[in-house]
Amino acid sequence: MTSMTPLRSRMIEDMTLAGLAPRTQEVYLQAVRRLAAHYKRSPDLLSEEEVRAYLLHLRDQRGVARGTFKTNHGGIRFLFHRTLDRDWPLLLKKESARPRSSVCPPSCRTLRSAHSLAA
């Protein structure tokens, strides 16, 4: 069994104090773990620009879904803002997730068809 780093332990304590659900804690820890793996070093050694580049990588190169992006952003924001007490502008802005898909759900297509028939 591997030992827990002091940073991970501290983040878990902070999430518990913040009242986050166990599943949310798990997802946030996974987001931070992926960030660390991407740069192959502890997240507390990363700069704001590196974190920004990683978020852009998730959005643009990996093309993760909107919800996945927001979850990753939330976990990373929690680590840097709450646990590491860094007030980076990147973390204070609303995340720039992918725009919602413009695909029209079936009910929308049905309404469009009805309107075109009525015209």
C-alpha cells in the first residue's frame, strides 16, 4: 500500500471540512491526480500558466465533455484556492467549458416539424 502525500491528506481534510460528499472528494482527487501525472510533478509546484495550459489541453486537445471539464476545473480550483490558498485570477474566473452542443433534442425537432407543416 502506498503512503498518502501530505498535500493529498490536507486536501481530503479541507474537502471534509467543506462538507463535500465522498464521491465529490473522489472525483476532485482524480482530477488533481491527472494534473500531476500530466506534468509528472506535484501540483503544488505548478505555476498558474501551467494549470491554465492543462485546462486548455483538456478542452481543446482531449475534447472532454462539458461536465467532465467542469468537474476537473472544480477539483483543481479547490486544491489551489482552498488547500494551497492561491488566489490566482484563473481560479476566480468562471471556467471556460465547451459551449453546449447545438444538437436539437427530438422534442425540438418535432416542434420544428410541426411549425413547418403549419406554415
